[in-house]
Amino acid sequence: MGKILVHEFISLDGVIEKPVWTFQFPFDERTGTDIGSIIGSSEALLLGRQTYLEFAPAWSSRTPEQDPGAPFFNDSPKYVVSATMTDSIWSNTTFVGAYDAGTIRDLKEHTAKNLYVSGRGTLVRALIADGLVDELHLFVFPIALGAGTRLFPDGTPETKLSLLSADSYTSGVVHLVYRPVA
């Protein structure tokens, strides 16, 4: 059985929306290695509809020469949670239907390695609420944006997390790894 590993770029004030603001902070070799480790331990992607629609055009034309992550994103199976989508615009895509914790649990149980999750937050919040996230990898950037979609918006139920590890990079970015506490 695999684990669900969530990867998010997040600002100090919790914003995860359209992380183009991360480009202000150069990736050092260790940042790339750590992100590569999350991806490298995974056999498939689990994405929400909106993230799929954003990732598909951004990744589907990338080559390994342009980005070392391209083979994983393009060649790996992609499971998309969507009640409305049925037509794939990206290879190796399976639509699993509307969010259902049982469906995700079954997918997790039938995955030998890990499932990689990244995105806008709707799917991630549901996975956390249903106890399906095994590791939450937050790459916290030293910037407060003041507005935008937050990982845990106002009204989110209390969510307790246990810190598994913490690391910092020369850019000021901090990589925090949490496990949800039941």
C-alpha cells in the first residue's frame, strides 16, 4: 500500500494559489533534490480537476532536457478527481469521478508506491479531513501575500499536525514535513 504525499508551495500567510510568486526565490540544489525525492518515491499523481487543467498544458509538452520532472509528470498514471470531466487532454489519465473518500482509499490500497498530490487546495483539504494524507510537505516561502486562496481558509475545522522534519534553504524557503494527527 502506498502513501499519499502532498506537496505545496505556500506563503507565510498560507496562500497556495498560483505560486508564480515563488520565482522570486531561486531554487538551490537541495530544494530540487527534496522535491525530486517526493516525486521519485511516487508512482502516480492524484489531482483535482482545476490542478489537472493547469498542469496538463504546462507539463505535457515539457521534455526531460527542459525539466527533470517531465518524465514523472508525463509518463506516470494520473488519477483526476472530477465529477464533470471525462475527456483526457494528457496521457495516462484516469478520471475517478467526484470526490469519494472510499474511492481514494481503494486507490491508495492498490498503489505499491506513493501517490503525489499538489494543487489548489480543495482536494488536499478533503484528503486531510478524511485522514488520507500521510505526509504534508510544505515549502514555506518568506513572503506574505495578503490575499489569495489559503490552504486552511477561515472556517476550516481544527487540524492537528505532527512535525516529521524541517529544513531550510539559502533562499529562505523552509521545507516542513507534517503528518496529520488523528
